Amino acid sequence: MRLSNPLATLSASFLSLLLFSGSVAAQSIFDNYTDVTLEDLADPDPNEWLMWRRTANHWGYSPLDQINKDNVGSLRLAWSWTMEPGLQETTPLVHDGVMFLPQACDYIEAVDARDGSPLWEYRRPEVDHVAPLACANRNATLYKDQLILATRDAYLISLNAKTGELTWEREIGDWTIGQHYSGGPQILDGKIIVGMSGCYYINTGCWITAHDPDTGEEIWRRNTVPRIGEPGGETWGDVPNEQRRGGSAWMPASYDPDLDLIYMGIAVPIPWGSIQRDTRGGDVLYTNSTLALHADTGEIAWYFQYVPGGNWDQDHPYERIVVETEVTPDPDAVSWINPNITSNERRKVITGIPGKPGIVWTLDAATGEFLWATETNFQNVIVGVDIPNRKGITNPELEITEIRQRKFVCPSTTGGINWNSVGYSPDTNALYAPTNNVCMDFYLNPVNPTLGGYHSSATQRKLPPENSDGDVGLFTAIDVATGAQKWQYKQRAGVAGSVLTTGGGLVFVSDDARRFRAFDADTGDILWEQILNSSAGGFPVTYSLDGVQYLAIAAGGGVEYRVLTPEIRQKRGGNMLYVFRLP
């Protein structure tokens, strides 16, 4: 007969008590949890963060001002939380005191937003994924009592926000050929809008879809790479449909309700080189473009292509920021300008830095008309704008006519900017741009398509620009009306974090040297900094509970520029959420 162990019995009883106490605490929080409405998403409570950049215009701005220029220097750690290993690019979401943390490989946690106490978790079953970049979730979104996520196995899923239980799922793509979601869903015009990514090689082009948020049922679909016979299909020449590859929609869409238009950025063609694709002379739409889509149907209202023809992995899939502003570009401040702009005219624009070259592009939001553009970091890819044909003009000296022909290209494939986001503040009418000076020795390789395999189109070696002063990172404030630079901060370390702007007159951003900083939005002065355990791959957010404003950022490996700064060393990974507050 086995004798009972009193200590074991006591431990089990204590564990049961802990689990029961945690369950009671979780239940008490969710007793006050309310459904998220379409009105909440359109005009969110300043205390909450319900979607990727907080609002559908992608400002990355919070009106909260308890933390401000006068007191930010006193900011201190409130709590922290260890997160799942893997590609860390998360955006915390906060509603009714609950923080939702989408993490690598479709692992989701709900925690108490006051102190990080765990409430529930969901882990999607593993798949033996063939796509090397599949295991990152940049965002989920909240709607009604749901947390909606797009997954690495190309599904849309809905979780019950109070329990973490799966309520529905829809297979949208095919993970066995590499398709997956990277940028997550948004609720726009009452629909789930999400772009497919992972169109690396053997599979053909990607798409944007709209879905019923209650069931996941597909409403419409728009291909990002047109097939033969579709508008724009002729720009691929005689290439058959099965070889029209690329066009991933890596990041979430933005939306303007007045125009009822959805704006999505589209990435590169695959492989990168026109001589590899046999599309020389063709623009290969709609790669490296902004697509403006009618929200009801998905029909294309307009497009603008930044890098026609591809070639150097200078893709343009990043956020499109929607702003209403005067359009009075300063000819002495901007790189390119439309000479037909009516002076002092106020209009809706799409602005920001949509692609790797680090250029601020400003387009009319209703029509796609080019207005002005200006460079932030050094680049030599784009040399002008073809205004009538709505596209950039690329540098003819960089044209690649044969395999392994070497070119000095700026920026590198890491980009002057990558998926880390620009911020906008309505208080200053300025963009805050984290970009970098980095170039490359670049050449195309022979390609051999493999199922799900990354295409290895080219080889690059990162180099500094010619006559470099040694500074890599740039943080620049740019007036949205004039294009003039308000201020610029330069440093040795790469500036590779996403930007948060606030009503307290602050701009937050992180860098390669693990520093998370608060800048004065008006002057560019550094008012506070904290050294994290790693560079920050996540998107910072701020929220308020019980009269206390919190600032949250997820660290654990971001975009890297440390090849050019070998003295700046850190350990990759170590995914952590840091949450700060005033004393």
C-alpha cells in the first residue's frame, strides 16, 4: 500500500487555492468587460488601445497627457512580463482593464493591464511551416466579444475575449506552399480587412480580402498581382499566371470613412530582378504600390507605384497615414513637388514613409495624385517622379542587366526603414520618422524555385554610404503641410523602433542600443530614456486605468543595423513586455 505524502497533499491544496484565486480574479475583471462596437473602433476611448496603431488612420497617436514633457523624466517601471520566444513584433491591445498580447507563432495571452496577472492563454497547434518568416504576429484586433487574429497557417480565427476559446476559424490561404499572415486584421467599414503574405516563390501572388466579422465568411477578394486579362496584367508581359509571384501585403490596411477607401501597401515582385522574372521594361503592377480600394467591393479606386519593375528589394508595404492638412510644400525643403498644386489648399492626404528608401511620399487620398516627396536618409534608388503616370523614376545607373552584376545600392535590403512604424501628431502636424543610413554591395543570383523556400534572389553586403560621418540612425520630424524638417536627431546606433506620439507633447521610439526614449515633439530634446534587455521589435502603446497612464513596449529583437556598428552588441531574443508609469 502506498502511503500518502502530507507535504504533497498540502502543496496540491495550495496550488488549487492559487488556481481558484486566479480564476476568481479573472472572472471579476471580465464581469466588467463590455463588447467593442464599431463606434468604439471609429472613435476609441483615449484610455484604450483597440487596434494596431490605435486608429484606422494609422497615426500611432494617443491624446493621453498625464505623462508629459514636465514629468516624463520620473517615468518608472510598473511591471513586466516574459513573453513567448520567437519573432517579436507585437502590439498590446487594451480594453476594460484587460491587455491582450498576440505573440510569436500564434500564442495569445490575456493579462490584467494593471499588473500583468495572467487571465487566459491560447496556443494554436503547430504546423511544420515552410515559410521562414511566418512566426510573427504584429497585431490582432478587438470587436464585440472577440479577439480576431490572422495566423501563420493562413487562417483567420476568432477567440472569445473573455475565455480565449476558439469561436470560429476560416482557412484563407495555403500554409503548405508558404502563405501566411504577418500583418494582422483590422475592422474597417464593418468588415475584417486583411492582406495575405508569404508569397515568396513557388506560390503565385497574394491578395487582400474582406470578411464578415461575426463568421469570417469572405465578402470580396482583390489580387495584389494581376493575372492575365485583369487590369494591370499587361505590365507583367508574357509571364504566365503561375510565375507572377510576390505582392505580399505584409502590414495592416488603413481607412478613411469619409472617402470610404481602404489603403494597403504592397511589397516586391518575386524574384527581385526583372532579368530573373523576364519582365524587363514592365512595371509589374501592383508591386511596390499603394492600392486604394472601395471598401464595399474591393475594386481599385486608384494606385500609385513607387518602384516600377522591382530589382533591389525596395518594397513599399508599410503603413499609409491618413491626414487632413494644408498642402503647401516648400520647394526649398522637399525633394520633388507637383507644380500644379493649388497654394494653401486643404485636403485629405496619404502620407508617411511607405517603403524602404526612407522617402516621405504625400498623395491626395481621394485620387492618388502625387503632391510632394522628400528624403529622410541617404538613398540612390529613386531619382524622380513620373507625375502623369503615377510612379517613381528609378536610377538608370542601378539597372541590372546580368546575373552577379554588382551595384552600390542605398539603402540596403534592410531598408532606411523597415516594418517599424512612423508616427504622426495632430498637435504638431508632423511626422516622426525613424530611418537609417545604410547601403549595400548588391547582385542578383541564379534562382531555382522551391516549394515554400525563400527565393534567395540576391546577395548583399551592408556598407555605409560614401563619405559617411559614421552615424547610422536618424530621427526626423517633418511638417506634413510643407515637407520642411522641424528637427533631426542623429546618432551612431540605428533607430529601428516604432514611434508613439502623445497628447503630452512626447514622441517615444527605441533603437539598436536598447534605448527606449521620450523626445520633446517640438524640439527633439531627449527627456527620458530606459535601457531595455534587447532592442524593441514591438509597437509601443499607452493606456489609462483607474486614473493612471501606462506606457507599454515589447522588447526582444527588432530591425537590425548593427552590421555597421559592431561595437553595439546585444543578445537576440529575450522577449519581454515592459510597462511604465509615473510614481
